[in-house]
Amino acid sequence: MREDVNEKCAVVGIYGHKEASRLAYFSLHALQHRGQEAAGISSSDGKKLHTIKKRGLVMRVFDEAKLKTLSGNNAVGHTRYSTAGDDSILDAQPVFARYDLGEMAIVHNGNFTNADEVRNALISKGAIFQTYMDTENLIHLIAKSEKKNLLERIIDAVERIEGAFSLVFLSRTKMFAMRDRHGFRPLSLGKLPNSGYLVASETCAFDLVGAEFIRDVEPGELLVFENNKEPKSIKVFEPTPKHCIFEYVYFARPDSKVFGQSVYQTRKNMGKELAHIKPVEADIVIPVPDGGVPSAIGYAQESGIPYEMGIMRNHYIGRTFIEPTQEMRDLKVKMKLSPMTDIIKGKRVIVVDDSIVRGTTSKRIVKMLKEAGASEVHMRVSSPPTTDPCYYGVDTPDKDKLIAANMTEDEICEFIEADSLAYLDEATLLRSVNAKEENYCTACFTGKYII
Ligand code: AMP
């Protein structure tokens, strides 16, 4: 059974606005960094759901004519992160279904940890699955539930799943938003300028459509949008927050507020702390764009070493993780990042990145900087060594491919051929994020899994 599907993605829901699908489209634009493989929107016009989903970037999937067909005042949308070798159209979201209560569409960010168990139980009772997505489990659980209405069926269904989920459900007249009891993945609620509400994975979507941030959907909370009223809140699970620290490290956009804090500010703090605990003499501080930018700014400010743009990023190429084979990934790094020779030549360079996963990027960058004439290259990483895979929605490779799971820091330094290498430790990371250890999931750095 495939487990690496339905990984980190973006979800959005628009309720009670006459341009619902258009607002979902703009929101998905703002959330494009959370997934570039496929995009989709379902809208509801009160009688029927309309769905368009396709492989590709949001801009490519939709045009004016398509948006016009997505009529109605409510809509949900999704961007999907890449996975290797799937039938991408089938595995794109929203997941749509007709069932005894009508029609529904679901968008999901996260991973169900008991997906195989639930799926096998459903299959043994005759269910037929069309995709590898764990989200499809939910459709079956809702359709088969013996409860009378959709609200009760959603509660019945989510009680049977475990893991990380930020979900938005659309029916012909209602919308529901739900976050798992740990609140692993973000989900925020906002008010649209004239009428209606939106929920989205990150608040950068709110800014784009002019929405006002109300609050985060609470861990374990279900919001019900109906009759054009304020959403009704139902506490389905007792909240036990375990927010994903990696949202701060890498995943979320710096202009978002996630888990109540500015992503940019937390990243800058990480850089400051890093400069404080892992100083080194050098001439310039440069970021690995874009992920390393805020922490490099923090490092430069704290150390007093000038900040420079030493690496140019080509923005017309997707994230390097997107291609499944190692060979393609190497090629993509080269296409994506090029050195600014005039800035680097003859300098002792501190290069700051947010994380080292496989080590491919860092190795390539150190080589590139040395070839451009850097006299020394000191690698600084604004998070701890990534030693363990994520089962809650972040696409990290298996442990055997995680360089820090297989090498010591000295060995990694030697492998990437840097003059020095230093990471942030877990306690300092938590301090930079201003986070209580018990409220965060740090499994990718510690192997301490909650579920
Ligand atoms: P690697 O070459 O595998 O060490 O990749 C490290 C680079 O990938 C860093 O520059 C990170 O910004 C970025 N990165 C870290 N985690 C992820 C992820 N889950 N998906 C895509 N890129 C990532």
C-alpha cells in the first residue's frame, strides 16, 4: 500500500460569497508554495457541486472560462504536493462523491496514520477505492455512517481516523472545516471584505483576498458554515496541541502567521540564535534562497557581518524535491541556483539554509561557492539535523536517505566539503520560535513520535 500520498498540501474554503470560486483561485495562488503538482476547486451553487482539478500550477489549471463554470457562493480548493509516479489526476483534490445524502467534496492537508488499517477494513466490507489517497477513506466512512445528517456523519468519520488533518468539506449548501486534535497542520479562519468567510492553510491567502484574520481553527474543532451565518463551533476532540515545528523552519510562507506567530519573525530569530551559539569569523553572510533568507538576515544582524545576496535563484523552476530520481534532483539544483561571482570571490562566506535533508543541495552549494572563488565556506543551518521521517504530512524521505540519520555532523561537513558546519539544537529552536516544547511536534529532529 502506498503511504507517501496526500502529503503537505494547501486547503482553502470560501463560504457565502458570490465570487467563491474566484476567491478560492486567488487563495490557492497565495498557497502555491505548499504544493505544485496539481490544483483543484469544487464549488456549490445550492443544488449541485462543480469540480475542476488537474495536474499543474494553479495558473495553468484554471482560466476565466473554467472559473465561470465553477458557479455558486461556496467553494473549496486544494494544491497538491508532488509524489512519485501516481496517476496525478485521480489523486488530485478535491475528492468528490455522490452518496445517499447528495454530493460532497473534501480537501485535506496532512496524513492519516491509520489509513491502511481503515482502508483494509473498508475493502473487506466491499468498498472499492479509486485512488491511493487516504482522504478517500473519509468519503467511505461518511457514506457508510449510520448517522442521519452530514454533520453527525463527519463527526462519526473523523472519530475513526488518526493522524494529521486540516480538512474542509463542501456539501450542496454547507461547508465544514476541521482540524485534528493535535493541530499538526495550520488552518485559519477569516472574514471576507463584504460578505462571507474563508478558511485557509495559511494567512498569506487572507492578505491577497483582503480578508480579515479572525483566529486559528482550534485543534479538535469543527466549524459549521450554514444559512449564511457566523460559523458554529463544535469541540469534537479535546485539544492537545502538537503543532508542526517544520512549518516554521521551512514550509510556511514568511508573510503568514502560523500557530499564532509571524513565520518571518520566528525564522529571523532562528538566525539570530544561530549566530549567537554558532559564531564564525567571515566576510559575508548569504542565504540559500528562498528558504534561508529570513534566518540569514537574522544571522547577519546578530553577528554584524554584512548580508549579501550571493546566490541567485531562478524562480521559474519548482522546488528541487519535485523530481523523484536523484539524477533529476541534482540537475534541478543546478538549474535553480547560480552564484554571484563578484560578491563571493575571495570572501569567507557564511551560507545559511533552513535545513539539510538529503545533503544534495548543501553539497552542490558549497561546491558552487568554492568554484566562484570563496576562500572559505561555512554552512549554518537554522534547524537541528533532520534525522527522522515525518508521518504527519511533511514529505521527508525514508530514514536511509536522511543524511543526518546516517552520518555525524563532522561526517556531513566532510561530505558537503564545507570549512565548517553548524546546526541549531532543538532547545534553541524552540526558544527562537517562542514555543513550549509540549505543544510542538519535533519528530523530524528527535524521532519522538506522538502517534
Ligand atoms: P537536500 O538537498 O535534500 O538536503 O535538501 C535541502 C533543501 O531542501 C533545503 O534548502 C530546504 O530548504 C529544502 N527542503 C527541506 N525540506 C523540504 C521538503 N519537505 N520539501 C521540499 N524542500 C525541502
